Amino acid sequence: MSILHFLDFLGVAVFAISGALVASRKEMDLIGFTLMASLTGIGGGTVRDLLLGQDVFWIKTPYYLGVCLLMAFIVFFTAHIIRRRFVVVLWADALGIAAYSVLGAEVALLAGANELVAIVMGVMTATFGGLVRDVICLETPLILRKEVYATGAMVGASVYVGLGFMGISDTWAALSGFSAGFVIRSGGIALGWTLPTYKPHPGRNYD
Amino acid sequence: MSILHFLDFLGVAVFAISGALVASRKEMDLIGFTLMASLTGIGGGTVRDLLLGQDVFWIKTPYYLGVCLLMAFIVFFTAHIIRRRFVVVLWADALGIAAYSVLGAEVALLAGANELVAIVMGVMTATFGGLVRDVICLETPLILRKEVYATGAMVGASVYVGLGFMGISDTWAALSGFSAGFVIRSGGIALGWTLPTYKPHPGRNYD
Amino acid sequence: MSILHFLDFLGVAVFAISGALVASRKEMDLIGFTLMASLTGIGGGTVRDLLLGQDVFWIKTPYYLGVCLLMAFIVFFTAHIIRRRFVVVLWADALGIAAYSVLGAEVALLAGANELVAIVMGVMTATFGGLVRDVICLETPLILRKEVYATGAMVGASVYVGLGFMGISDTWAALSGFSAGFVIRSGGIALGWTLPTYKPHPGRNYD
């Protein structure tokens, strides 16, 4: 199994876990867990495939759905063990963002897109699953929080695309992109890393 | 007209009614009614067709749009007669879920997907129109309520796929799946049926 | 450059500006600005291309993405100059709606859709980018406000389709549709134009 296949399964699994955990915060039943785990787990990759005009990956390869359903079952019966579920949501989401930023960029490059498009595709597919999860469950989308979030996806995709452009092998480029994206987002979660945010001019902006 | 064509028109019509009724709860104008009726009525089928790489059904067959517009007009001028509009939203939505759980599964099978994929497709297309309706109109998505909801869609799709697998004719499988899905969801609406939901361990989970 | 190409760039640019301004209202960082500008700027056109089974425009032509990123940068460093940012969001959104109502209808006609489908496609693609922007950022979707909104898109698309049907040249039909849509929505913003909205019967409707 190549590194990219591994990242693909990892991304689906951790996003599915994050979706199931949010379902647990909303005290859904088991079927609600499986729906939220599936929508979150396969959401980003589905958008990626639709935009690139490719067959949707989980229709061709139903194992991915099996992973989502399995995660939903495991979380349903074990989430009460976790002391702080929202923290686990954040970390699972961080792994997913790092994985999908690389995968989204890679599939775009394979489909013949240029480097800029590949990076944007990485960011969009990395953030989409979590957005769907949070919008459906009426949680504040993580992108609205102050810590670096989309930045992790952008760094991950950029490192992957940049190293590939420089001729580094796909495996090392993917590992580096994944690691870079995860480190950045980890800094946001654990250390509160932020970028300068827009600040309204005091006394000027009314809305 | 086959049973599946009938379910298709029924699903579009009842989801359109539910979208128009939510538009009435938000006191929109007639054009807002037509937009909400259309988005809700054709939303689930559109996602189904996009995921399966097929021509989008309402572009090929504009009659479906005509149904949505007609329902928007009718609801705009008659909704004030209804004593409790939200109850009608729930029942229209229940008919739509039952219809689309069968249709989503059927189209997936026709496109060559396996049984698991077909059931998931049934659940997703059945719940998508209502999710869009509720998210746009800032209503609490029905999936967040305690009664069985996604479960109705899952039962409907599973019965249809299971009976077809056992060699039952398409007409009977579709009727049985539709009825089973509707009965389950009806129990949720009328009798408050629930499945066991996730309960946090008291004193352990902080979020 | 034809009028339709001009409208295409205009629509992307003004929706990107509106997305970046909403990012400023949420005090995001620069990467958040680029994501919101991109999602809002290319959202409507992306849905249009997916529904019609066409290559997604910004993957073929990355200049559009460049426009979104440029607008995100400009807004990030200049939004504090604007006295009332929400008013600029409304006007940028109005230009975008007028442009995309024509473009959505035009692409649908080119793809062989009939007139009704073309008008609905115009309304949907015109309103989609703004819906995504508002849903992600937890703003009240503009369609829920009382002034004419979807109506502007419907008028723009209808004028364009109607004039084309009567044999008017594409350039004049597009200019007329764009102007009509913008005038209607402007009346909503500046003069508070409304259509009669649904009113519940007093003392009858409980929800």
C-alpha cells in the first residue's frame, strides 16, 4: 500500500471519527452516528472527485464506507470513555486536514490541473468534510475560530506540490506535506498559534 | 407509469411542499417560495445523479421543476388554512424520505454499485433535500431531533435492496421499501419512537 | 472580450469581495480570507458546471482563482477604510447576482436545456455563492431578509432568456438581463423594495 493510499484511508477514518464524536455531542442514535461519520469521512474526497469529473471513490471502492460505519460503531460504544470529546474532534480533524490537503492536491495534479489549482483543491477538500459536519450539527465551523486552520491545509498542499515540482519522489513529498500540515494545525490546537487576523479600525467600522 | 416513476414525482412534490412551508414560516415572498421549493424538491435527486455521474434528472425532464413551482404557488396561497404548518412539514418530509430512500438505492444499483453503497446512497439522497432546506432557513435540522429520522431512510433502502436481492419484483420491492420507511418515520412523528441514543457518562464528559 | 466573459470575471470578482468582507467581519486571518473569497467567488459557477456535466471553469482557467486570491489580499489590507462593510457586501453581492443570473441561464441554454430550466439555473447559480458564504460564516442568509433578493436573479435570467428567445443579439440580451437584475436588487437594497410576503392568518397558525 502506497503512502497515498494510506493517507486516503487515514483521512476517511479520522474524519469519520470526528463526525461520530460530534454526533455523540448531539446525543444522536446509532443510525445518526453512521450518517454523520459517512458524510464527514467521505465529504472532502467526494467534492474532489466531482470537481475533477472523476468517478466518486467510495462508489467504486465500498471499503471506505465500511471504514466509516466501523468508526461510527466504535465511537458509539466507546465515546463515554473519553474525558474531553471535543479535544479528540480537534485532533482527528487535524489529521484529516493534513491527509486531505495532500490527497486533494495530488488528485488535481494527476488530472492535469496546474499548481495553483492543486493547492486550492487541497485546501477545499481538506476543509469540506469538517464544514459539512459542523454546519449540519449547528457547531461553530472550526474555520471561524482564531487558531490557524485553513493555514494547515494550505501549508500541507503547498509543501506537497512544491516538493513534487522540485522533483522529490511522491512518497517523500506526501509524507512531508502531511507532516507539515499536521504540525501547523497542531500548533494551532496545542499552542494557540494564530496568524495576524483582520482588525477593524477602532471607531470607524460600524458593521 | 411505473411505481418508481410515481415515487419520483411523489418525492419531488412532497419535498417541494415542505420547502415552501418552511418558506412560509420565514414569511418569504413568492419567488423565495419557488426557490426553496425547488432546492428542497430536487436537492436529493440532484446529489444522487451527480454522485453517480448521470445527467441531472430535472435538466433532462423539466416537468419536475414545474411540479416544484406549482407546489410553491399552491402553498403560498393556501398555507394560512393549515392550523399547524410544522406538522405538515414533518409529514411531507416523511413521505419524501420514504420515496427517496428507495429511489436513491435503485439508481445506485442500476449504476452498478454494490448493496452497501446503494443503501448509503438511499439514506443520503433521502436526507439531503431536508438538510438543505433547514440549513438555509436556519431551522434545526430534523436529524438533530430525538425521534427516528435517518433510521426511516435506512430501513426503506434496506428493505428495497434486500427484497430485490432475494428476487422479489421491482414493483413489490419498491412498494415494500417505501411503506417500511414511511411506517418507521411515522412512528417517530406520531408516537415519538426513538432508538437508544448516545448518553455521556455522568460526571466524566465535559464537552 | 465578449460581454459574457466580462460578466463572468465581474461575477467572480464581486462575489470574492463579498466573501472576503464577510471574512473581515469574522476577523479571520489572510488564509481564511482567501478560502472565503474563493468559495464565494467560484461557488455559483461551480454548481452550474457540475449540474450541466461540464468541466469546472476554474480548473480549466486558473485566472479565476487568481482573481479570488487577489481580491482576498486587497480586502484584507483595505477593508478598514470602508465605513460600513456590510453595505459593501450587499452591493457586491447584488452585482454578482445580476451577473450570474445571466451566466447561469446562458450556460444552461448552450447545454441544450429548455427556457424554464435555464431561468431556474440562473436563479440557483446566482444565489448559491452567497448562500455558502453566509452559511459557513453563520450570517443570516440574504434570502431570509425581507427585501427582493431571489427576485433580482429571476428577473435577470428571465430578461436574458426572453430577449434571446425573441431573437435579440446575445450581447444586448446579456446587458439587458444584467441591468434588469441589478436594478431590481438595487431597489431592494436602497429603497427597501419588497414583494408581498406570506402572512400567517392571525390567530390560526401556531407554528
